[in-house]
Amino acid sequence: MNARQKRLFEEARKRNPALKIPSEIQPAADWTEADLALIKQGVGDKSSRPSQSSESGEGGEEVPAGEQAGSVVTYFEAKGFGFLRPDDGGRDIFFHVSRLVEGVSTDLKPGTRVFYELGMDRTGKMAASSIRIAPPA
């Protein structure tokens, strides 16, 4: 605790004498491998999201483990970035063309089906990584 935090804590303790310093966060030994993988990715808790089925909604393609399926909503070729819409709903996801590992950037047109993993961009926000253009149905 730094000096400012200590001062604020002491002021709060004057108003509430029963106030205790918060104990340590849950030890890492209690975390599952899935929890640790999410922390390394920096995308937070996925427990409230619907589970990903082994087939995507429209084409019936198999989604490899750890990847999600979606489609390109917009792509700005001159700037090299765009947004994906996940098949399981939710917010659109930012992607950069440098994260395209399979396929060519000229195929990134609205409606193109892709597989991707969730990761972080350089500012720490959620973004798609390891993007692969799905094979034709």
C-alpha cells in the first residue's frame, strides 16, 4: 500500500471501525488451466457467455478448439483493420490485417466467414488474433 492508500484507508476506518484491510486475492493454485489461459490472453471471464458448439450456425463448418467463428462486417483496406461479428452474438470485434495467418487480405470483404481467436490489441483492448478465412462451403 502506498502512502495515499494508507491515508484513505485510515480515513475510512474512522467512519467504520470494523473495516479491515482486504485479504489477498484468490491464490493461483485454485485457478483452473482455462482461467489461467484467459488471464494470459487478457480477455476476462467467459463463464457468462454461451458455450460454443462444434458447428457454426450457417455453413455447418467445424470450428477448431479454441477458435470462434464469425464474419467480416467491415474492412478498411487502406488502413488495414476492420471488425468481425461473432456467430454467437455479442459485440463486434476489432481485427488488424497483421493478425491474418491464413488467406489473403483481398478476401476480407463484408460477409466473408472467418475463424479467429480472442486476444488483445496493442492498447490492451479485446481484438481478434490468428484470423483464418474459412474454406468455401
